[in-house]
Amino acid sequence: MIVRKLDELEGKDRVVSGPTWTSRRLLLARDKMGFSLHDTIIGAGTRTHMRYGNHLEAVYCIEGRGSVTTMDGTEYRIEPGTVYALDQHDEHVLLAETELRLVCVFNPPLVGPEVHDDTRGYPLLEVAEATPTP
């Protein structure tokens, strides 16, 4: 069994940030669950353009308000209780009206250090055979 607490992740390799977000990575590839699980904060008033060509992602909003807009201009409101799934590697823009707290699941799982690259997504990294970190 794996048990982790969000407040115990600081200072470990499981907290990764970009210009508009901080991802606290609760489960990673090395945990061998078949997906990764993240508690992500998106800064208020930010706009993040993304497209995960190497991963599928499901996002569940637990705090805050914002919107997701697809490249065809379709806009979806995001608020607590909303889930959106990027099942077609959808290119999209996430607008955070207030700070957003999102629970994100990636398949294949992230290895850990990934940040958005020039494709607006995460690179597909090889899993290092390692013992899971607490």
C-alpha cells in the first residue's frame, strides 16, 4: 500500500512548477499504478495553453473558477465538481479566473520532473527503475 500526504511532498522531487502552475505529484510512474495522480494549483488570472500529445489527462476541479477553451472556440466553464477529460490529446487553453485547485490523472504516468515543452505538453520520459519515494 502507498500512503502519502500532500503536506509532506514539499522539498521532494514530487513538487514541480511552471510559469502558471504548481503540480504536487502524489503518484508517479515509479509507483507502478499505471497512471500518475497530481494535486495541481493554477494561479489566479493566468492563461495556460496546453496540448498533451504523449499523454491522456483527466482533470477534476475541487476549488476555484475558470474555463477551458478548445481550438475551435468552444468554451467550458470550470468550477468545483467539474471534470474534463482530454481524450483526443485536445489542444486547449485553461483560464483561471480565481486560483484553481485541480486533481489531474495522466496516462501514461509521468516520471516526475516533466514540465511543458515547446509542444505545450510533457515529453514522454523513460521510467527509471527505482524504489518509490515516500
